[in-house]
Amino acid sequence: MRSTPWLIADFVIVFVAIALLIVRARLNPALALVLGTIALGAMTGVSLDDITAGLNEGFGGLMAEVGLLISLGVIMGFLMSSYGAVQRIVEGILKIFGRRGSPYAFGLALSSVTPAIYFDVLLVVVAPIARRVAARSGRPVASLAGPVALGLAAGNALVVPGAAMLAYLGAMSLSSSDILIQGFAVAVPAAAITTFLYLLVIERLRFWDPARDEDEAALAVDPAEAGAQDDRDARMPGMLTALAPVATVLLLILVGILAPKAGIEVSVLDFLGSPVIALLAGVLVALGIVVTRQGLAGQEQVVDRALATAGPILVVTAVAGSLGVIITETGMQGVLKNLFEANETLPLLLVWSVAAVLRMAIGGQTVSGLTAIGIIAPLVGDLGLSPVLVVLAAGAGGCFGGQFSDNAFWMLRSLFGLSTRGTLKTYTLAQSMLSVVTLVIVLVADVFV
């Protein structure tokens, strides 16, 4: 085994190289992670046979944990989006909060009600609604764009069944029931507090300059799409229909959690409450709704698009699992254990920091959080850490500093009609503030866990 300074240097070199391959060489993240995993193993003295075995073991092991969950979550999200569920949910919550509270409506709804829907799909669906609300309420477009960005990040990385959260759970060998309530308990207040602080900066401190931060030429508007909006609004489902798939998933998982606590030991309830079956039930509910509204051909097209989107997510997630196995083989956990023994708070800060640095470098929430978890996962038991707080710290770090290397950065710029400067003030600033606020909540929770 290499000495501690050389081992740390190897890690730094490899992670910087991975970031450069993705950002500068524009190499696909999956390929960059595979190359980085092999390089890390070779540089730290892992045998070639063990590197090969680790690649296969990590890839297959993580897919066995979360592959079906992620696939079903993406399918359900696409189906819900196709029949107008997101529009109805957002419009319904706006009626509760009113125009003045509209930023909170978006931030809270996206962080808690719609996490099953794939990030990019949800952004495309919600952005036009948020723009219309901003225009009607007379607020700067940034007042809605920021909460949309932070709500999407929280829903993806902090709660079940967000795609990034499902991947984190697989890497930590946790089930959805282990973090369902805790995730919402952290994400909802974090989204609310961050929205308040963000509006304070944008509106009260007048950080927003429409002349420089908005760019109508960048606005992605399809005239035919815009003309069909009123038609779509008239055909939107009722609120119960819109919420039915998500409500089905959460209800079944909650039954699976609460039944044993109430002394009810029924195998059927355990079966229905398992995350895979609960998500499958949600998919079937959404599928039934789409078939009744769009026919069999319509649902087939939606599911095909969902599976095409799920493929890249699955590959990147699985390769990050391979990296985690090789990290274990390097002996890095021993180094970190000695480093953290004197301070019980430092490991959570490290998880957050690693995820945050990688998010700034490569743009991907899921990969950033998974890499941080891969470093700390072997030490959780020895250090007496809460696995749930480790996952939430990684999720928080993965929200920090999304910028030019993140494709959603450019999507939000176009969908809201912002300049690059304006996108940094919305997408990057709002998600970074959410990351810090969530970290503080996690560290406070750590004191009482």
C-alpha cells in the first residue's frame, strides 16, 4: 500500500483528471469514470485482476440495487408529464399560496410533490408556467427561476423517489423506507428557508438587473407550442388524477414502514410496501391514466422516450459504483478513518465538500454525490455515522455550484430567457444557497442523532 501523502495525491490527480476529461475533452461521464477508476486502481497498487473484478462487481452490484428503481421512476415521471400532471399540481399549489407566495409554491412543490419526474423533463414543463406567473405577478423572472432551480435540485437529490437519491441509497445499501420521512423533513424546510434568503438577495438587495441579466433573444419559444397552451390548460387533469401516481407510491411505502411498527405482520403488505413494487404500482396508475387520455399508441411513445432517457442515467450511476469498489481496494478508508477519529463532524463536511467540488467541476448531481459516498461508505460503521445523514450530506453537496458544465444550466437560460450572467444569479446561486442551508440542517441533526 502506498504511503498516505502519495495515496491522497493519487486521489486528487485522478479526480481532477476525471473532471478535465468531462469538462475540457467533452468525454462522456461514463467513459471518464471508467478510465478514472482504472487509473486510480493502477496508481494505488491494486492488481489488474482486482481492477477488472472491481469494475464488474461495482457496476453489477449498484444496478442490482437501484437499476429497476431508477428505470421505473423515469417512466412514471414521463407518463405524468405527458398528461399534464405537473401543470395541474403547480397551478393547484399556486391557488393556495397566491401570486405573492408563488416562489414558495414552486420551490416547495418541486422539492416534495414531483420528485419522481426526471429533472430535465420537469424543467421543460414547469419553466413556461413559472414565466407566466412572473409576468402576471409583476415580479422579476429571477424570483421564479431561482425557486424552480432549487426545488428541482432538492427533489432530485434529497427526497424519494428522486433519481439522484435512489442512486445514493443504492451506494449506501439503504432502502427508500430508511430515508423517506427524513428526506422530506430536511428538503421541505431547506427549500422554504432558501427561497426566503434567495428572494431577499434578488428583490430586497436588488441583485437583479433586467437589462444585463435577461436576454429575450435566448428565450426558447415555439409559437405553435405557445398557441396551444390554452388548449392544454383546458385539458389538464383534476388534482386527484394528477397526484394519483405519486400518492400511490408514497402510500404503499408508508404502509410498508408503519405496518410492522403497529405489530401487523402481513407478507402482502411487506411486498406492496417494497420500493420496487410501490414504484411499479405508481407506473401502472400513470399508465392507466395515459391510456385513457392518449390511447395505447400514446403510452407506447411516452414509455419509449422514458427508456431512452433512463439508459444514460443507469450507465453513469453503475460506473460510479465501480469507482466505489476500487476506492475500497485502495485502502483509502483506513487513511480517512485515522483522519476522522478525532472529529465526528468532519466526515459529513468531507462528504459535502467532495460532492460540492465535483458538482462545480463536472456538473452532474448524481455522479458528484455518488463519488463522495463511495469515499465515506466503508467508514460509516467504524465512525458511528448515521447512513441517512451521510446520504443527505452528499445530496446537499451535489446541489452546490451547478454552472457551465451542467446541461440544465443552459436549458434554464433558454427556457427563462436569461443571459449567462442572469443564469449564474438564478440556477447557480439558488442551488448553492440550498446546498449550504441543507448542510447546516444536516449538521444540526447530527448533534441529535
